[in-house]
Amino acid sequence: MRIKTLTIFVFITFLLVSSCKNAKIENIEIKDNKQCEEFNKKHVKFAIAEQNDSAIYYIDKAIKCNPEHENYKFSKVRFLIGLNKYEEAEKVLLTFKNPEEPTIKMNIGILKLKTNDAQSENILKDVHSKFENLKSKSSTYFFYKIALDNYFYGKDYALNQIKEYKREYTTAYDLQNINALENSIMNNEKKEVLFKLLNIN
């Protein structure tokens, strides 16, 4: 499996927050985190080499080494999706500290949609409702809401929402992501737009 470039999907950045107050404990934490990162680097190395069993072995070691570092779990989710192992990827998402967080739950809904799970529609409706009812939307939440606007309300509505997004969020990063989503909406069916968020073929 080759590592794919993520064109659209905006991953949440999880910060490692150490609760250690003792300097000695903090030094142990730093050493452990370096070891965990070494496991992650080996995962990447074997993923690039398409040695899938070894890649899974080392990302699992990284996760076990530091279960609080959820970016390792995201790496495993991306890798499993690249192998078309959607149900396994969903199981990893369910191990997150807050699988009800809207973007994580949306990913679960999209994976269920891909596997024709009857629950997918209700999950995506629930997430869409949460995005719509947020008083203040981060660019990430607004981005995902637009993808679901396209799914539930249609292309014209979503494209109008993109205009609003571009007025509100103007950083190069935000505009790159929304332009990619706009292009996807213009050129794909509504399900495919959601699948492309996760680099699902």
C-alpha cells in the first residue's frame, strides 16, 4: 500500500499534554515519547515499502506505547483505509477518547456509508445537525458541515456556503482545503465527495 497524499481531509491535531509535575517523571515521559515516535517512524518506513504486516505491527506498538497520542491512531486509520479495511478503521475510531466528537463521528458515518451500513444515514444526519447548531464554527467544523450540506441539501446550497466560508476564513491553509472541497463537489456525486474526504476510492 502506498501512502496517499491527503488532499482534503482536515485532521484534528491532538496535543500531548503531560500532567507530570515532577522533573524526574517528565524526563521519563520525554524518553518514552521518543521511543513511541521511533515506532511510528518505522511504521511509516514499512508503509512506504508496502510491507503491510510490519507497518501495522509498528503503528500498534506506537499506540500501545502512548495510548494518549491519538495522532498515532489517526495514522492507523489512514493506513487501514488505504488497505480498504474500512470496518477495522471504524473500530480504531471508536477507541478515541471522544468518539462522539462531531468530526470523528462523521468519519465513522462515512466508513459505514462505504460499507452500506444502514446506520450511516442517521449518524451523518446527527453530525450535520450538530454542525448546523454550533453558534461559533471553527474552519474545520464549517468545512465538514459544507461537505454534509452537499450530501443532504445539494450542490447549489453547498457552493453558496463555500462563498461564505471564503469570506470568513482566508488563510492559505483554509483556502487550499476549501478549494479542494469545492472542486470535489463540482466534479463528483455526493457520496464520492464524502469518500474523498477520507481518501476512499
